Amino acid sequence: MEHIVIIGNGISGVTLARHVRKLSDKRITIVSAETDYFFSRTALMYVYMGHMKFEHTQPYENWFWKKNRIELKKGYVKQVETATKTLHFAEGDTLQYDKLIIATGSKPNKFGWPGQDLNGVMGMYHKQDLENLEKHAPNNEVCKRAVIVGGGLIGIELAEMLNSRSIPVTFLVREDSFWDGVLPQGESEMINRHIKNHHIDLRLSTNLKEIKSDENGKVKSVIIEETGEELECNVVGLTAGVAPNIDFIKDSDIETGRGVKVNRFLETNIPDVYAIGDCAEQHEAIGNRRPIEAVWYTGRMMGETLAQTICGNKMEYKPGHWFNSAKFLDIEYQTYGWVFGKGGRPEYEQHFHWKHDDDTKCITVAYDKNTNAFLGINTFGIRMRHEVFDQWLTEKRDVDYVMQHLNEANFDPEFYSRFENEILQAYNNQLQTA
């Protein structure tokens, strides 16, 4: 019986295992060094904030795996020997595979800062990070201040978590406005104000120089690069992005760049070896998407697609139109299509931006100034319907059509009807001055 071995029990690996089981009777083994059972990584923050217990983050009961004949092996893969199709574990044992899928996800970036491995320094990605945070920042008596380094989505989640326990937070962000490599200026500046309104000490254009230790090997302070200022703290969160977790295959025959190199069928350069999720790197990016995508839903889609190929129905990975969602403290964010921040905005891309007077709701619509084609939309504090924008992008609608029909995409018609005239008036005014 063909043996399918999946390294990694995140959303990609587990989705693949479930779909291979639906389609076949193959032997399936999931290998993980992190946890015994699959859990929802995006829910970790809610455990710390007291909204749920860790077991609530596990979508499947513990009996699910046995019932579906999916073997689980806890262990750390030290080496992949592709010539003999053998995995070598740090514990000394081995495992043979017929087809191997690498789905090991990401690890937090570390940039060689002095003190980055001290007790009290952590990312916010793994279950072990949650355990570390609970140990070093159970309350504001034990943790007098936390410093977060890096201004992405994981950073803002960690700030919200610590804020929920009244732990003072200083947020060091290298960019001169929050997430401005991704967000247009108006949105980025609104989020700057929103973070400060939550009494978070946001330091823009600020870099970490080093993390200092007390006599017991624990964090006692950080030094700021630009000013030399020393900030006392008990916890440092490193949230300056993530990188593929693939050190264990660097000396194998599997081709790697930043991630494991794959083609559109998620195949590596070695027969019967595949990679999915945010450790996989496309040889050539799909449209405007990045070659590596650390996004939950694309990991799931890769698992579903590759299951078809492994079970005899060879299928190309086609993620469709870009979308994403996140939360900036209590402001919900959604994006559909492409709206570029100052990092890489093409010359033809024009923006229409509307912001509500309460400074917590806004929309930015991107369009091609030469053809008027609708390119994408960002919304903050306003919930929109995914399927509507997906359809408009497929139909290649123009921006005038989108603006006239925006109410059809809004989840909350009452909200939209209150501001529809104001939004359309602002849009028409911009057109007249353009």
C-alpha cells in the first residue's frame, strides 16, 4: 500500500491528509514536532485573551485521526534522504515513504540581534510561544512592560493580547508608518492613530539594537538603535515577519530558495516529493501574488489541490483572486484584488480613498487610471461580501460600476445607506479634479 508521509500538521498538511483519505485508501502518516494534534494557529491569541481554551482550537476530536486511519507521529525530522525515500529523526529512528509532502510552515525571523535567544524573547507563531508568553507575561505584576519588534499582522495581534491583560506595550516599527509597505498612506496613518488611542507606545522609524540580560539570563531591557535609549522590559516579542521552516532539508537534494521550490503542481525537483503551505516557494509567482504566501486559506487550497494529484487526478494550483482579512485591535480589515501601498504601487494605479469622521472606518478603491478598470478594494471597519468582489474582478468591471453598486457588496445595508451619498459625492469630486 502506498505510504504518504506529510511533515507538518498545520492547515496545509492536515487538509491534504483529509482529502487524500476521502479519495483513497493509501496509508497516511503526519509527522509533527510541535503538538500532538492539529490546532488552529490563528486562534492562539484568543486562548491568551481568555476567549477560549487550547482544546477549543482543535477542530477535530482526538479520536478523529484513528477513525480516519491517519497515523500521527511526534518527532523532529533531522534529514531527508531522497535516494532511499527515508526520513531520519533526531531521536534516531527512521521512516520510509513512497510520496513525501513538506508542509512545515514558517518560523519567526531573527536578524542576529544580541540577546535574541534570552528567556522572555519569543515569536508568536507556535504553541510553545503561547506557553512562553503565559510563563513570562501572566499579568502586569510579573511583566511590567513588553516590547514588540516588527509592525506586521502578528505584531498587532501580540499587542492586542498583552493589552488585554493591561501589560504596557512599546511597539518598535522600522517603517515610518504602520505596515505602509502594504497599506496606502491614508489607511496606514489611521492605524497609527488607532494603535496610539489604545495607549500603546508606538515608535515609528525605530529599530532594535540589542536585548540586554539580567544576571539570570532573562530579558531586562532593550536598546534602541537610533537614540541609544534603554527601555526596561520583561518580554520581547519578535514579530518582524516569518521565513520558511526548512533548515532540515538544506543538505538534501531538494531544491530550495527562501522556501522549497515548487512548480504549479506543487512538485519539487525530486520525483514523489512535494511542498505546500508557507514553506513552498513558486518558481514563478502567480500574477501579483508573492512566490511564498504565508496565508491560511492558500495553505488549505494547496492541500486540497495536491490531494487530487496524489490520488491520480493531476491538478494545477490556481488560487484565484487575491483576498485577505485581519484585525487591527478592534478594526476589521478586508482586501480584495490589488491595492498597493507605497511598496511597489504601479504608475497606472489610481486610488479613491474615503474615511469616516470617527477615524475607524475607511475604504480605498484602486483602479487603472488609463482604462478605469477596477483593480481592488481595502475596507476598514466595514464588512464586505467576498463573492461579490470575486465576481466583479472576474467580470473585469470598471470602477464606475463598482462605485455605483457598492451597496450590493456591503454586509450592512443600513450602514451603507447612511454613507452612500457621502462616498459617491467624494468619488465624483475626485473624478472632477483628476
